Amino acid sequence: MLSEIEALRETAGDEINKAGSLKDVQDLKVKYLGKKGLLTVKLRSMGAIPPEERRAFGSLINEAKSYLESAITSQENRFRSDELNQSLRIEKIDVTVPGRYIPAGQLHPSTKVLDELITIFTGLGFTVAEGPEVELDFYNFEALNMPKEHPARDMQDTFYVSDDVVLRTHTSSVQVRTMEKTPPPLRVIAPGKVYRCDADVSHIPMFHQLEGFMVDKNIRMSDLKGVLELFIHRVFGSNTSIRLRPSFFPFTEPSAEIDMSCVICGGKGCNVCSQTGWIEILGAGMINPRIYEMAGYAPDKYTGFAFGLGIERVAMLKYGIDDIRLFPENDRRFLAQF
Ligand code: PHE
């Protein structure tokens, strides 16, 4: 009986030391020390041993048991630390490797200029209004003192949706829409897309305008000039001068074309300004009393000014872009420059 235990301890010890994996070790633990394990069964048979041999048997079997337990524990530890080392090796992250480049987008130059202008004018107390791009002929033309067959309609190459509906040709369409809803006084800008059937280096069929208008008692042309000068100085620098040239728009009287000193040559004359030293930048004027009649304002009580400018035109002068057709192309090589 004693030699049987010794033999069992020997084989079990061998098998445990040669085990190839954690799973093998755990299986051997069950095989020898589990509830029905080979050594456990021997331990249970203690009762059948003659009393004089029991002591020697008991100490031998307990010693065998603790020997196997410690062999198992050390094998388990070995496999667990192998496993850990392996996963540390495989899952290692090299934090010194340079990161992957994720290309970032940027704002379109039209958006940047639009945002800049909105910031300037809201800083002067103007609020932002919007109107539809598919517009009634009434708001785009008639309410602005351009009845059907008015020759001034020819100045704007209109996309007609039907006899009474157009794609708005300018943001001036927002003037009467806003005045109908809001009693004077008001200070409003209306930025947005406009459409004209025209295409060359300085014209594209869809572009952006910013309309501005202010109505109150005693608004004068000098107020218009002051506001425009301030905005030109903010966008192009305080050395830029402006001048007003007489012009004509059916919805303003008097009307003016606003020029600014050429940002390229500083006014000396170059081919951007056709050697004149001046660049036309926007249209403006004192709101024609006919517009107040259309909007339901008292024409004898209020005066005001209006102006309208092309966002892409401002962007071209600000960033030195010489072909407006680049704007709608969305070529990242172009957009990444601003
Ligand atoms: N709406 C005019 C245009 O698009 C510009 C303008 C606006 C002129 C307001 C005078 C007053 O050409």
C-alpha cells in the first residue's frame, strides 16, 4: 500500500511537471486531487488500513498531497505568467509612432467672408433676415419699383420658374418682405444665394449677396457713407478710401455705385483696376419712397438707405482670386488656401 502511494506520487509529479498547458495542469489537478481523484480515493480508503499502519500511511499520503498541490500551483503560475508576457508582447502599443494624418476640412472662402460681414454688421446693431431663393416676381421686381416690362429688369438675367415666380436675382427681394412684417425703425442685413443666367471669369449663375438696409426718421446719405466706410475699413484696412458715383436703381433714389481704392496697387493704377486706381465694390442708395408705399410705411415720415454687395466679389479682392468660376468647383487645392 505504501509503495503504491509512492508510485502514484511519482507518476503524478512527472505528469504535472511535463504538462504543456494551463488546461493540462488543471485536468491533472482533477485527475489526482479532485473529488474522485486517484489520491483522494486512496485517502478515503484509510478506514480499511490496519490501525498500526494508519499513522505511516496518513503521513505519507498527506505529504504526497501537499507535494502535488505545490507542483500544480507552481505550474499554474508558470503558465499564467507566460500567457501574460505573451499578451504584453502582442498587444504592445508604441506611443512614439507618429500619428496618422487625418485631413481636416476648412471653411469655403464665401462662408468666411459672409461670416466676417455678418459679424461686422451685427456689431453695428443690424439683425439678420432671410427670404426664399425661389421668389415671387412681386418681391424680386414689382415691389422694388420694377413693374413688368420695366427696362431695368434687363439688367438682371433672370431664371424664370413661371410668369410669376423667379429664382431671386438679388437679395433686395428681402427688403419689402421684411418691412411688411416689421414696423420701422429697422436695421437689417439679408445674406444669401442669388441666381443669374450668366457665366464668365467674373460671373457665375449662383453666387452670394449681402443686402443691408436701415430705415428710421432722419436717415441720410452720410449715414450710408459712414456705415459703408466702416465696413470697407474693417475688411480691407483703414487705408482704403471709398467714393460714391451717381448710378441708377429703380428701388433707390438717389442711387450710387460705391468704389474703393484699388487694394492691389493702392490707387496708383494697375490692370486689376484698369489703371483707374478704383474698384467698383457695391451698389447702394437712399430707399425710394415707392418702396415704403409697397411695404405700408409712411413715406413722408421715414427715410433710409439700402446697399447690396456680392460676397464672391469681396472674397476675390480680399484674397486675390482672379476667376470667380473657382468658387463652386470645390477643388480642395483651391479651398485649402484660405
Ligand atoms: N440689388 C442690386 C443688385 O443686385 C444692388 C443694390 C442693393 C443696389 C440695394 C442698391 C440698393 O445689383
